[in-house]
Amino acid sequence: MEKLCITDEPEYFREKRVLLRVDYNVVENGEIKDTFRIDSSLETIRKLQDFGVKSIVILSHSGRPKGKDERFSLKPVAEYLKGKLNQEIHFHEDVYGDIPEDKPLVLVENLRFWEGEKNDDEEFAKRLKDMSKSDIYVNDAFAVSHRKNASVSAISKYFEKRFAGLLMKEEIEKLSEIRDNPEKPFHILIGGAKVEDKIDLLNNLVDKADKILIGGAMAYTFLKAKGEDVGNSRVDSKSFDWVQNFINTHNDKLVLPEDHVATDKQVNPPCDDLKDEEVKETENLSGLIGYDIGFNTVKRFRDVLKEAKTIFWNGPLGMFECEQFECGTKLLAVFLSVLKDEGKKVIVGGGDTVAAIRRFDIDLKDFHFVSTGGGATLEFLAGKSLPGIDILSDK
């Protein structure tokens, strides 16, 4: 059933006060680490103002602070919004104090500074409504909609109508394209570290997919399950039995790495102490740790992906944060970024995947769609119910 979006009833917003939940989970150590999620919310803010709202009170969280912690304060976001929107932003630091009624645009401090947010507390949700004196609730925070937080879930009790913002609408529409009826051939390119995080996604999409290409650390669990020597590479032992069963059932769809960029050292980004001569490209991982796919694998993956009309990419193909192990992810990111011009749909999901694309200075607009979600994207594509979507009013 389709959810009610702000553009469905623009007149309803005139002279109303709006409580807008967004996802600005971007502040770390007092600095904005990436502006993608902030920029993705601006269209909804501008559209609400075009509708003639009286005020917009913006809610978000950032990080996992234990109580009030200035390292996770949203103050830098307020300054960034001021510059992007070219208007004053009132920064409201305490949810237990009411917001002045003469402030047309407000950003509230990190909601996770208060336990009520994380606990999906109804009284805390009511405080958010009372504090803002809001008439309408809008959720544009797809990336946190899999969480039962007060501003995403319990808040629904206090508003007659609950609208999706423009970003939320686009997330639902674009991700539904691949969850429900992807244009074929449909290929999945998946990486990252833990198989466990991708099991539900793969179980739900495997019958729709024509090929599943696996890189990143999770590839070594698959290779080991096929009886290959993966040296000292990371293996997800908790998911090993599931991987073996998945291979036995769907081996014809799987495309796995055939060569690797490896070293015999345990390394962590940014790998500054790793010498070039300590890194090798090899098909034999005996005694080594694989950190990236090799060039032959890149070529093979590209050849397979060329045949697709729809591609979902989630997870880097190697430890892209290190220059020595960025090549696989970089080459495939560049390759995928040009497919839009050929009429192909590449949908990207996952925070690390977006971080890799940004690191390589590739324009996110070069892809059919880039989701702001991490866990929310995976859960939506796995066919799970998301609280922040469920509470939205139906059309």
C-alpha cells in the first residue's frame, strides 16, 4: 500500500507547524564527516517552505553517545544548514524547554542525548510534539526507519496524519524496484566484512537475481566453504554453515574472486606502515591475508556486470581505506558509474559503499540511485517491516 507523501496534500501544510525527522547521523568528534545525508534532506525542507508552512522543527540523532556529549552535538549541522539554505537556523539545545513560536526553522540537539529516544518512550515522543507545538509529522529519515526510536515509532501516537518526505518516498520507490520486480537480467554485487549482515538480503533476493558477485572480506567465507585455501583471511565462522548451504543450492548464480591483493600482515586503515613490497597480487593465499580482489577478478566482474540491466551494489570489494587495497573497489565504482548512460540501473546502498564512492571523487548522481540507508536498506530489501515506514499514513 502506498504511503502518504507531502506532495499528495500540499494545501494541508499551509500555516502549519511541521515536525520533520531526518537522519543527520554524520557528526563525529565535533565535525561533519560527510554531508550526503544532510544534502539529501534539503529538497524536502525547501518543498515544505514552498507549501507555506509556519515552521519546521528538525529532529535527528548522531552516533551512540552516552548522555550529552559535545563530540556528537549537531551544532556543526546547524551552521552547515544555514549556509546551504541561506537562512537563519535556531539551534534548540534542550528538548525539555519549549521552542519559541517565532522561529520558522529549528534544528534540535542530538536526540540520543536523552534515553527516551532510544527507548521508544511515548512520554518522550509527546515531549517532542509539545516542545515544537507541531501539527504535522513528516519522516524523511529512511536510514533510521528500521529503529524503534521515539521520534520514529512512538511519535505516531500523537499525530493524526504522518507523511513521508521526498527522500523517504524516493527510497521506497527505488528500492522497491529491485525488491519486488527488478528489470532483468538482475545482478547483485556484494562486499563488506560480515556474511551475517547480508543473509536475509540474499535469502530474499536470490530467486530474483541472475548473478551474485561476491567480494570484500565476506568472499573468503564463501571460498573456504568451497574448499579453497584462504590462508589467514577473515572467515565468518558463525555464518559458515549457511554459506555452505547457499553454495549447494545456488552455486550456478555465484561469481567469486579468482585472485587477490594480499599480505602476510594484519593491517588496519590507513595502512601507513605497510610497504609496497609487502603486498602481492596472487591466486594463492596460503599464509597470506586477502584484503582486495585482484585485477583478473575485476575484469571478470566487469564482464558479468555488462550483461545486467539492473545492478544492486552493497559493500566495498576490499579495504578501500588503504591505498594498497583500494583498486578493486575503485575500478568497479568507475565502471558502474558510466552504466547510467547506457540505460542501465545501478542502485547503491550502504554507508561504506557511499564512503568509497566519495573517496574516489565519483559523482553520486552518476548512479540511478544511491540510498542513504545502511541497515535500513538491507532490511527493506530483505522484505522486513520497518517501523518508520509502517507508521506513515496510507494514501
